[in-house]
Amino acid sequence: MNIGVLLLIIVGGAAGGLSTLYIAVSLFGVLGYKIFRKVKYGASLFH
């Protein structure tokens, strides 16, 4: 296989993996922050 094609596969795979990881981490981060505010301040989970 051509080195350029392999490089594109690696870079594309890394970009997809990192963006998926960022979305998953930020989802749980926002949920954790909202639950923390609900427990500590009694704030709504929906605002």
C-alpha cells in the first residue's frame, strides 16, 4: 500500500477517535456538573 494512503488512514482514524472521545467525555462532564449543581444548590437539571 502507498505510504500516503496509510498516512491518510492513520490521520483520519485518529481524528475520528479523538472527536468521539471528546464527545463522550464532555457528555459525562456536563451531566456531572448538572447533578453537582442540583445537589449543592437545588438548581434545575434543565437550565
